[in-house]
Amino acid sequence: MSTGSTRFQEDQRCPMGTPVVGHGRRGRPGRLGRLPLQRVPIKTDTIELAAFLKWAQAADTGGQAKMLIQTGRVKVNGRVERRRGRTLVPGDRVELGAHALEIVRA
């Protein structure tokens, strides 16, 4: 490899000093960057985000679900969601920290 190459190797570090591991071309996460997906069945056609977090046991109480959502720690379909009442349908994906939950119809 030439010294002028801009491609990262696994043992290189990004400008912030953290190791570059698990990322494929163009900075997209590779296999190591994917979250394990857990399918959570619901019996209704829709469910609100805060209620879903409680149903999936990602939050113990409604107040805890509210705080997780308001602080921007919850993503729906890859985007930060700050609305507790966001309506979710089967096929939606909710991410919270290192957990990915997919809503499926029971």
C-alpha cells in the first residue's frame, strides 16, 4: 500500500484517537457495527413509543420511558425521536443504546 493512501486499516486510529474497527467502505458500519435485533410482538395495529418501551421491558416505568425519549437516547427507524406519543407500526425499528427492537404483529 502506498503511503499516500487514505484508507484506514483496522490498526489505525481516526482523528479523534479511537481505533477504527468494524467499518467498511465509506465509513458505513460493517458486520461488527450492527446491533443484535430483537423482535417484539404486539397484539394491536399500532402502539405509542413510550408504551412500547414499557411493553418491551426497555423501561421499567412510564417516567423512565419519558426521560429516555426526551434526552434523545431513542431512535426510531434510524432517527432520534423525542415524541412520547409517536405511533409505531409493525416493521418499525427502535434503537436504545446497544439494543435494537423490531415491532412485529403477534
